[in-house]
Amino acid sequence: MPSERILKQKQKHVDQLAEKMKASVAGVVVSYKGISVADDTKLRRNLREAGVEYAVVKNTILRRAAEKAGLEDLDAVLKGSTALALSSEDYVAAARILSKFAGTSNSLEVKAGFVEGKVIDQKNVAELAELPSKEVLVAQVLGGLNAPISGFVCVLNANLRGLAVALNAIAEKKSA
């Protein structure tokens, strides 16, 4: 039986992981069996550059942390080698990077994920990975909002140009 000190350390680790999971907007659980050191280093660098925290986690610790974070449905996929990627800002970064890597490598498999406290399956993680980044979505929305205004301005400009042409024609007619 583990000592009291070791149990306290594990409980502290579970509590910290649960807080990180609660603070994250999205997360992805993967199986990393057989990944090479070079591939793992490259994957970790890509995740770190995207602001995603990635760590290998024992299933028991992740199971208990997930329960505390309200993500009990992750329990079904917590078998074998498990790693967890958490993103506190970007909803799609972890899913995009891990899904892309899983598509090119047989050593990594996406098991499940979560978004805003709701567990999603492997298929939904793949769909999430296909979404554009937050910046692109914001630009698309702003472009959509700007389009009617731009159209309105063009119509007004056309009417003003037509009015100016008509006034010039009248002025020329009077002077002739």
C-alpha cells in the first residue's frame, strides 16, 4: 500500500489536472503507442507553438481528474497508453495538430476529446480539426457583417454620381 505522502502527491496531481481541464476550452485524449522520439519531439514542439499543453497521463489519474472536472464520459477511452492535450484559448488547435499527425502516423490515435465541458468522440474531434482557426472565423464574420454596409455605400455612391451627372447636364443646358 502506498505511503500517506505518495497518496497526497497523487491527490495533488489529480486536483491540479482537474483544474487545468476545467480552465481549458478544449482537450484531446490520444493513444501514443509506438511513437518515435523524433516524432514525439516534433509533435510536442508543434503543440507548444500553438499554445497547447501536452502530457502523458496515467489512466487512473486522468479518470479521477476527469470526474472532478465533470467529464466522466472520458472513462470509456482511458485504456492503454494515454496522453492529454489541453488548450486554454484555441478550440481547434489541439484537435487540428493531433488529427493531422494521426493521419500521417500509425503510432498516434485520437481517442476522444472535450469542448466547453462536453465530451466528444473521435469523429467529432476530426470534425473539430477541420474548422478554421478562431482568427479566420472572426475575419469571416466581420467580412459578412461588412458586406451589407459596403453594398449600401456603393449604392449611395452610385446615386450621388447619378445626381452629380444630372446636375452637370442641367447646368450645361442652362449655360448654353
